[in-house]
Amino acid sequence: MKNLLRAIALALALGIAPMGGALAQDKGGPAAEAPKAEAKAEAKADEKKDEAKADAKADAKAEAAKPEEKAEEAKPPVPNKGDTAWMTVATLLVILMTIPGLALFYGGLVRSKNMLSVLMQVFVVFSLVVVLWAIYGYTLAFGGGGSFYGNFDKVFLKGITIESVAATFSKGVYIPELTFVAFQATFAAITCALIVGAFAERVKFSAVLLFTVLWFTFSYVPMAHMVWFWDGPDAFTSADVVEKVTANAGLLWQWGALDFAGGTVVHINAGVAGLVGAYVIGKRVGYGKESMAPHSLTMTMIGASLLWVGWFGFNAGSNLEANGAAALAFINTLIATAAATLSWVLGEWMGKGKPSMLGAASGAVAGLVAITPACGFVGPMGGLIIGLVAGVVCLWGVNGLKRMLGADDSLDVFGVHGVGGILGAILTGVFAAPSLGGIGFPDWVTMQTAEYSIGGQVWTQIKAVVVAVVWSGIAAYISYKLVDMIVGLRVAEDEEREGLDIASHGESAYHH
């Protein structure tokens, strides 16, 4: 019995043991999987933390980049190097026009006893005006808004650094402002020097200098501002600001007058001042009775050639950029000048029986003058017509018109520059029309060609011409009278007969 009970107990023990193992295994499965689940959860949490850290780093980088973007936006525009190089060359070419170009052109036209006096007047007037331009001329012409004058914000070129920029005629394109200052200084200087030819051979040197200061201040500077000052194309951000931006420009710019390189500002302005001077100062001693023929047409031809070469800087440089518009101004300057030379020579040949070197040189200058306001607006064939007409009209200006006016305009400043400037300014309104091969003018918001009315534009051009004539005439007359009161205008008659080279400067151009 005991043995039976032992066997049953053993059997039970052996049966329970596997069950316990099974139970232990069943209980041990979930217990083993629990640490694994916890590990996975922890890994996911770590991944989320890493992602959060990455996002935070990205946000930090983005925030750090924002000041850099703002700094880039705040940086001043960088001038175009090609445009800057071209404008530097153009400025040199305009200097060449005056010294020695204009000086030699005028010098050859006077009598030998006055050669140095004319060279001296042109040379020193050029120097004087460049200094005046730097002191106050630039700021009053281009220093700020207003219909007639700028302001004194840039007096003595204050605030203009090597990083300062000036607008061109394309949005986002600039040149160094110092380059623009220099370029415009040469325009002011040659304009004042042109007037010298009207009263050559009889005016005191001190009177020339004092008149230059007064006329530059009260005629050239405001005319330059009225015609050429504006805030630049980038100011025209939308149609909503057009009226405001336009109102800040010079008076004639507001009107829409077209003057690419100085028909009103330079040529009409100087021509009228010269004519007024011829009247106020009076005729040379012996005028109409003694021979006053040019003493060296060789010098005059050299001077005219230098003027023609330099004028490419004058006209094409006025585009302020080296692009297709500059090329248009360049070829118009070439074609119109050649055409005017031919038409003047032909007219003289037909009228007097012989073509002259003086006529050829004068015709070239007439063509240069007439195409100046139009060169960047008209097509090449428009330029050709303007040149052909200018040669004939200016030939009449220095002969028939001169006799009608009765003034002793010594070197025909009004007959060429005044008449040629008026003709060119008006014809600009005609041939700038896209229908006649011109390029019109842009809508500064869209930079597309605006609607063009020949009649309307010609009327605007005529109004601009009238303003230039009246303004320059009044300013010149008052300036001459003030100079006469302060230092006197004319040299004594015996000094005039002796010649201004000796009488005013104590030296002679020739020793033979």
C-alpha cells in the first residue's frame, strides 16, 4: 500500500512539473516582451527629441539668415563697370571738345592779335566753371527737387562718396555719382565757354570771368535743373506715384520736353546769351569797314575736328549707359554732322560760287548742334534729315539772319548754336515719333514706349524753346549790365586796336 501511494505521488509530481513549466513559460512570454516595448517607446521618444532639436536648429538658422537678407537688401546698388568705364571716357571726350577743341576753333577765327586772348578766355572759363560746379552748381542743378532749382544739400559735394550712385535711364542700373558730377561739369563749362565767341576781340578779361559767374548761376544752373533733373526710373514703382514723382522733377521735364544732350540747356542758352552780349557790348572797332577775316583756318579745321570727335562723348555719353541707345546717339551724331557739312558746302557753293574750308567746318558744327537734342530719340534717317536741314538753315543764320539782326556776333554763336539749337529742338518733336523711325519716350512705370503725338510733342518742344530763349536772354542782359557797372565790359579803343593778346595778357601768339 505504501508502495502504491508512493507511485501515485511520484506520477502526480511528474505530471504537475510539466504543467508548472508550461505555466511558467506562459507567464514568462509577456514578461519578456514588456522590456522590448518599453525600449521601442523610448527609441521613438528619442527620435522625436532629435527631430525637435533638428527643427529648432533649422529655425535658428532661418532666424540667423534673416538679418543677412536684410543686410543684403540694405546694401547700396553696385554701379555697372562697363557703364562707368564708358562714362569716364565720355567725360574725357567732352573735355577734349573744349580744351583744345573749342579754343582752337575760335582761335583760328579771330585776327592773329587776339589769338591768345580767345585761348585764354576759353581755358580759364572752363576752369572757373568746373570749380563753381563743385562748390554749388551741382547741388543747385541736381541736388534735389523743385521746378527751377535744386537745394544746398550737396554743396561742396557734401555727402558724395565713392559709394554714392546716380540713376541712369534703366531700372536698377547706376553709375558712380562722382562720375556723373564730372560729366555734367564738362557740360556746364563748355556752355559758358561757347558765349566767348560772340564778343571776342573787345571784352575785358575780368568782365568775361565776372559775367561767367553770374550767368552760370542764374541761367545755366536753373536750365539744367529744369530740363534734366528727375528722381530716376526706379522712383516710378507704380501708376499711383507717377504724379508725385513727376512733380518733383524740373519744370521742362514735367512738361515732357525732350532734350537728350543739351539743345535747350547748352546751345539755345549759350546762343541767346551771346546775341544779347553782342548787342549790349556793341560792335568791334572798324566792324563792316575793315577786314576781320579769320587768321588761321588751319587752326579752325583742327578745332572743328576735335569738336566732332569730342561730341561723341557729349551725345552718346548723355545716355549714361553703354547700350543700344548710346549706339543710336553715336551714329546719329556721325550721320547728321556729315550731312550738315555737305548741305552747308553745297549751299555756299551755289550761293557764292566756291565751297570754303570755313563753310565745311561751320557746317559740321551746325550739324552737331542740331542733332544734340535729338540724337537719342530719332532714328538714323531722322538724324540725316535734321543734319541736311541744319546745314542750310544755319548757313542762312550766319548770313541773312545776321544782317537782319544787325549785331556783331563775332564768331556766329547765335547763328550756329542758337539757330541750330532751336531747329534741332523742334525737329526732335517730329522725328522722335515711332511712326517716323524714332523711339519715342518710355512709360517709366512699364518701361514700354508710351503713346506719341507729333503735334503735341512739337508744341511742348516749342514751349521749351521759348522758356530757354526768354530765361537766358533776361539772365544774360542783367548779368552784362551788372558787370558793366562793376568792372566795365569793353577794353579801351587803343587796346582793342593793339590787340588783346598784348593789351590784356602781355604776350603774343606768334613772333614773326
